[in-house]
Amino acid sequence: MVFLKKLVPFSPLPFPVSCEAQLVRLGPQMQFKFILEDPTEQLSMGSTHFDQQPQADSRKDLLWKKTCFEIFLKNPQTGAYYEFNFSTEKEWNLYSFKDYRKPQPPIRSDDFRLQNIKWRNKEFQAQILNQTDWFEMEVALTAVLQARSGDLFYMSLKHPDGKPDFHHADNFQFKI
């Protein structure tokens, strides 16, 4: 199963940027890819490149305060969901939610195993193994992009509520 989706900005960007997200799923194995186009080099990208197995000490909170790629996986029967955050600086995290933004603060989870992360040539990849009993999932793919000026721009498949809210139920645009 393969999906390729173009993310749309919440508000117009003052420079040309595009972001596409790709998902490939084979059973419990999932690969996510985010591909950036930034022809005028206006984004703050962090590391130039890496290809590694994630380290436990690289789990960090508040990654959405800078360039960050996010994956949301929701159980359509219960409404519970997971949020992955990945920075371009080898940092990552995984949170578990029982319902819309609950609990707060979010709970760190190990229900999925992050096998590899890669950042090269404005392309981020993550390989993830599903260790839950969820077979069917709804997916939301999002990104926070930080400009060199420090401004943040929010990209998603959809912005349903008049504000950038990646947790909103309508952001879960397709099932895998």
C-alpha cells in the first residue's frame, strides 16, 4: 500500500516551498517520507544529513517549535491515536493519546518501534514497526517548517478548523 500526498500550508508562505509526504505499508512495517522543495533556501533545516538507528537519548519534547515532521496514527474504533515527531537534528518522540489532545501532558509511548531515520537532500525518512494490535489505522501527515527568520509555517493535508490544529479529527485523511 503506497500513498503520496501534498501538504498544504495553513497560511500563504512568503517564499516558494512545497512538502510532499509518502507512506508505504507492508503489514506491520511502515516507511514514511517527507520531501521538501525549498528553491530559495529560506528554511532552517538543522543537520545536513544523517542515516541512523534512533538513540534513546535523542527523544526530545517540544520538537514542533522548529522544523518538525509529524505522523499521526489513529484507531478508527476507539479514537485513540499516536503522534510521532521528528526533527532534522536526529531528535524524535512518540506520544500516545486516548482522545483529542488527552492526556496533557502527553504520554511517551514505545508501542511502535522506530527502526531507522534518515535526512538527506531535503528528504526525511522514518521506518517504523507497528507493535500494537491495530491492523487498520487512520493517518494524518503534517509538518512544521521554520524559516531562517524564525517564523513557523504549518503544513497538513487539511486545515479544517480555521487554525493549525494537527490533532483535529478531520486531519486524518486516509486509512491504511
